Amino acid sequence: MTFTARIALVGERSPNVQSHVRIPRLLEAVRERDGLLAEAYWIPTDEAGGGLDGFDGVWLLPGSPYRSEAGALAAIRSAREGGIPLLGTCGGFQHMVLEYARDVCGIAGARHAEYGAAGDDAVIMPLACSLAGHEGEVNVAPGSSAERIMGTARSIERFNCTFGPNPAYIGTLEASGLRFTGHDDEGQVRIVELPGHPFYFATLFQPELAGDGSRPHPVVTAFVAAACAAVGERAAAG
């Protein structure tokens, strides 16, 4: 039986954000290439604060700063606690790390520097070197979900970001369960995942920008597959 997943695309949709333009085509390509069916619904962050009941997958999109930081974090928490497949790319990655710092690690004052002046409580801070418009290497940890999903130990990916996790908080985040499984050649974090969750995966790079958009990146395919699997499991449970 074929199941159709309802996917929430959380962020302020804009024709000026290349990833937003590509995502609908990518979902169609996943259907054509892999037979995985997904219906996408764009949810602005200021409408996401009440949770995302009824969705089978949540994708936190690039395009921050979001209109509502609180709404984005509420959507992330809902998916994380509810076991809903969750993907974050670029700004989505940053906010997934921020939500985990606040709600799991208990760092109540954790901040994203894009929303105000940087300081000691900035869990997300400006990168030493901006990655906006650049390609860069990603080295994947052996045995990780990232290795399984991407099918490689090293890849070159496209970035468009200027913020990333503060290295000072990495140990605290890892001690609370997050696993950082992708790094550049200097050891800077590029991928995060959460063991035990059906699909909790975030990349600082933008897999939706890979190639010409006709061939979905393995990360995109894996996310849609996880969302479809969630529909099947719910149907089997009655």
C-alpha cells in the first residue's frame, strides 16, 4: 500500500529564496524516482506556535531570521517530543540546536545571535568565515545516521549561511544526547542528529541546492521516506 505523507514546510515562503523555489520540484522528483508521495503545506512561523498535529513530517526551512522565533522553536519541540520526522536545513539547523539547548539542556537564556547582539549566551553565533554562497567539505562520522543516509564518508555540499553553533556549547549539547556527526576539515559542525528519534536530522548545508534540482539529495529522500513510514506505522497501529 502506498501512503501519502503530509509535510509541514515551516518558514516564511519567498520567491527570492532559492531553496523555497526548489523544494516543490524536489518533492515531485522524489515521487517520480522513489514512489514516495508527499503533500507539502507551507506554514509561516507565526502560525506554527500551536503545534503541528496532523503532519507526518516537519521541515524547518532556510530563510531566517524567522518572523517568529518562538513559533519556529514550538514547531521543533512539537516534532521532537512527538516523534515526528524532523529535518532542518541551514536556518532550520540553527534553530533545532537552539531549541535543544533551551528545552533539553535547560539553558533558559540560550540565544541565536541573529536576533540580537552576540554574547556568552549565544548558542548560535556568527561563523568565523561566512559560508554564504560557498561549497565546502563535510566529513561524516562512521556508523552514524548521516553515513547511512548520505552513503558516503565525505561529500562536498552547498552552503548559504553565516551562523552556526557556538563551540563552547557542543559538550553540553552532546552530554544531553545530541550527536554531531558531520564536520568540515577544521572540525566545525555541519550535521546534527538525535539517536532514538524516528528521524531528527539537521544540516548546516542546504541539500535542496544540490545539483540542478532534478535529482533529490539523499537527505531529502530519506526525510520523505521517514514521513511516509510514519503514516504506514500509524495505519498499522489502527
